[in-house]
Amino acid sequence: MHLKSILSQIRSLRVAGSIETDVQAVRYDSRAVEAGSVFVCLAGEHADGHKYIPQALERGASAVVIGQGRADAVPIDCAATVVEVEDPRVALAEISSALYRQPTQKLKLAGVTGTNGKTTTTFLIKHLCDAAQLTCGLIGTVHYNTGREIIEGARTTPEASDLQALFAEMRRNKLRAAAMEVSSHAIEQNRIRGLEFDCAVFTNLSQDHLDFHKTMDAYFAAKSRWFAELLFYQVKKTRAMSIVNLDDRYGQQLIQRLERLSAPLLTFGQGARASYRASGIRSDMHGTTFQLEAEGRSFLVKIPLIGLFNVYNSLGALAAASVMGVPLRDGVAALANAPGVPGRLEAVASRRPFQVFVDYAHSPDALTNVLRTLRDLKPNRIITVFGCGGDRDRAKRPLMARAAEEYSDLCLATSDNPRSEEPAAILADVEAGFQSRPYEIIVDRREAIRRAITLAQPRDIVLIAGKGHENYQEVKGVKKPFDDVQIARAALDSKTLDEREEAKS
């Protein structure tokens, strides 16, 4: 595609150089630039892309996109076309959409945002669409599925150019739909600009990511901006249907705002006003049932997932799939065979007289929800292993301890992903939140998991929280292999051997 054609579809302040050059790719990392690339200079949290213009030019960039007033960053002898824009992140999204020929215009696209539940809800949407022969791709925390390839997810919501490339690949693979997680970072940084959604789901909002957003008001503003502003930018599709959790207090605020804007809106929850309403909820170790009232009809819903939060995830997924074209009756039937989601209340198989679960819960609200669900199963005791990530919101660390001890009989605080911080310093912040329940501080996560399983007795539940599906632990900038499920399984095997040896003696 010619640069001239791309420039006709974006807003630029100034263009210096030829616009007849051929564009083969758009890049925001100078190390990925090749001949014919447009290099977009993003100012990130840790680096400024303008500093890497010389490297991009050396690698063959045919055009460079700079921020307003940053011409001083361009070398005097630059032979590439220079495009000055007001916001390089917006430009990256617009250029990528143009280069990949707006692939989401030809896909049924559902986006899901919220503090908790995004991953499970998107997995369920994909399952419901696939079951109805509406072949569906997936982009989210666990992985990206383009129809023929499953790629490990580097981040919940990729950069704009990566997103457009993934959707273009889905189109080449003949997919008809896609479900994606939409993080607050992605909204704030305009990564999703230029995508054309059919529906947007809001699951809930609770404290998380305040290292980035600073306040809950700013966090909510980022989420609500997608519904109240960004969805207005859709060009080919009509405005997306907003699907909002009626029972969440931030969801109620969002509903009020959307109603003032006369936006298309569906709600879900247990309240009488909900468009998709659940009642008669029953959950056991094997799954959950509830009565659904929606679209003027009533259905008995069975899901092989436990917990009230999975009822909400199912409601949001059913509403989204219905908007995308899946008949509600078919969606309800398909839920009975819904797959488990890696690291989301994932049971670690064993023949022990107690249960071990691994879950991604890494915010106070998520941990509370999971522990409440496990408490409803009426175990003898709950032993919880948890930690907090380094270089992230420090204010939530004592809150995680309070959430853990409220519903646990014993808490083992340990390392999560310390990143650049000292594990002992993180755990000191966590320990400040404990008030009454017994707890232990074990820095080594492997040892903490082994300790929990060693202590487990018949009818106990061991919850290993925080990392879920992750198969690594990041320490001092190095990601080392570490899988909670595998570590727990090894500990269970070791416990079995130890007990056999004791029996012999």
C-alpha cells in the first residue's frame, strides 16, 4: 500500500518527504523495522521511541511518525518521509487499520473489559460462537487464537498494530468472529482505536492497576471512556451494544451514563431490571445451575464451572453471543459443555482426600470472590497460598492479606512475580494487612506450595492464587520456568510417597 493512501486515512499535522513510497509494515519497535516499514515513535512508561529513530532508519524505515513538536529528534540527513502527528498512539492505530484494510469490519467482534472475569467471559464467548458454527478467534491474557495458530499472550491487549495483524490473520483463516479482552491500559493508550466492535461487555471494577491509573476514579474513567467515547469512532458498523453488569456499583454508574447518551444497552445480573437475569443459583464441586430470564423466555442453565462469579461471566457471554448472532437457546445448550479456563479455579487432579485449586486471582476483590466460592463448598478448612507482584500497586498488598484471612483458616504469603523488587519487602507490605488469622511468610513460592499441601487434611481445600495460567516467575528481569499446577502436582506426588514411607515404617 502506498504511503499516500494511508495518509489519506489518518490525521497528520505535517508531512516532509515523498508520499509515493510503498509501505510493507508498521512498527513501534525499532528492532523489528525492515525495509519499507513505517516507524511510529511511541513515548512509553520506560522509553521514548523518538530516541530510536536513527536505528529505525538504519534498518530501512521508509517513513517515521513523530509526535507534535518532536522534529528535533529527526537526524538532519534523514532520507525517509517524516510525518508529524498530534498523538503517535492514535496514528499507530489508524495507520495499522488502513494497512491491514480494516479486518474487524468483516468480523463479529466482542470486547470484554473489567477488573475480573475478562478471560473466562471471552473463552465462553468463543465457545458459544464455535458451537453455533460462527468460528471465533480469541485475544487475551492466556493466549491469542487466530484459527490455525495459538500464540502465547505477551499482554492482555496487544499494541494496535499487533491487534490489526492478528485480526487480519483471522480473516485469512476464514474466521467469522472474535472475542478479545480489553484492558484499561489498552483503552488509555488508544490500542483499540480503529477496531469495529459489535458488542462491549463490562464485567466489574475493583481496586487494581493503581500504579498506572493512580486513583479509582481515573481507573473507572478509562473503562467508561471506551463505552461512552471510543465506540463512537466506529465507521462501518453501527454503534456497539454495551452489555453491563447491573449488580456492580461501577456498572450502575456506567449504565446511567450510557442511558443519558441513549446508547444501545443490555444489562445482566440478579436484579429484576436485568436484561439477562439469573436466579435460583446452586453450585457444587461439579458445576453450577441457575434459572435464566432473558428475551422474554426462561431457561435452566447448567455450567461445569463453580462460583457466583462464573454465573456473571456466563450471563455476559450469553448476551454477547446473542448480539453476535448465536440463538439464545443454542447458547444455553452449549454452556453445559463449556471448557475450563487455564488457571481460573483450575482443579489439580489427584486422588488425595482434599482438593487443590490454582487461580489467577491477584486483586483483593478477585481473591475474595474465589474464597467465598470455595467456602460455599463447605470444606473442613481452606489453606490459601498467595502473593503480590512487584513493581505494581503497593496499596493493594495489605488488602490482599485481609481478603485472604477473612475466608481462609491458614494463609501462606509468598512471592508472586517480584520483578525488580526484593521479595521480602513485598511480603512486609502484605504482612501489614494480617489482623487475626494464622499465617506464615514463606518467600520461596515452591516451598510455600509444598508446605500448604503437606498441611492439608481430609476435606480441606488448598487454594494457590495469583499466577494462574502463568508458566514463569519473573525475578530481577529474568523469567524462570514456574507453573503452579505442575509444582502442586509434584508436591501431591511427594506427599503420597512420604505417606507410603510412613506406612511402611
